[in-house]
Amino acid sequence: LDLWQWLCGMPSKVKSIVYYGKHRNIEVEDDVTAFFEYPNGATGTYITTIADTPGTNRLEITGDNGKLVIEDGVLSFWRLREREPEFNKRFKGGIGQPENWKCEIPVKGTYTSHCGILRNFCDAILTGAPLIVPGEEGIKGLEISNAIHLSSWLGEQWVTLPIDKELFHKKLQEKAGKDV
């Protein structure tokens, strides 16, 4: 969710389906599908589960000029010759797509995945290296996570961001089995 937010910004609304104990008897969610809407009308989907074996780790971003996919350590970019909205405005053949080509972009780097972020944090403490992501950025990913949970607790309703903190706290206390 942190990476999502760094790349796409904060959504304005979230709607989610969250399962607890669907696949494993654990204390946290084990299957999540979340839908996001942004102030500019863009949408997104986030899916994660512990039941996906051998597992998929894929990030896909589709825009007016093409699509980026990061999977299996490869960054692929499908570049469109013509912007999608203009193409489909004039295209009369039903469903079509503009001419496009795929570019594979080598991915190299030291700070990849969670281990890389932690390594960078340690380097910042030990050597004064600049942080890739300052700690205060973490609140944004937490806000998205809280919105995902709140939406599911409200019967899969849309939740606007920033979330209603009092409502979230009340529902969290209910989930924890405590008097509100």
C-alpha cells in the first residue's frame, strides 16, 4: 500500500471486501480486494491473499499513453502510438486499440522490496545515507489500510478519505470485543 500510494497518490474513496480466517486461522486479514477512486476519476484495484501459491507479485498501471507492468523483476512498458481516449473517440470497429509496442526496461538497484527499504533505513542511521522514504510517509499507507478495513466493516460500503477517525475507532473497538 505504501508503494501504491507513492506511485499513484492518495485515493479519494475506497470500497473493499476483506476476509478474516478464510484461508488460515490467523489474527489478521488473509484475503483482500479493494477498489479505489481518485479525485481525477482514475480507478484502481488492489488484491492480496495468502492463498495465492506459488504467488504473484504484479504492479500494473494503465494510462492514456500506455501501460506499465512490473512482474518477476521485469519492467515492461507498452507504448501507444496514439492516446487511448483519442483513438477510441474516432474508432468505429467496436473494441480496438491503437498501434503499440512493448519495451522491456532493465531493473537494477540496491533498495528493492521491503528488505531494501530496511537496508536503506539502517544505512541512514549508520552512515547518514538519505532515506528513500521518510517515516512520516507511512501514515498515508496506514490511512489507506484503515479505509480498506472500515469499508469491509461497514458492509463493503464506499469510504471517503480521510476516513472518519471516530467511526473507525468505534468499529475497531467492536472488532476487538471491547465496549465502545
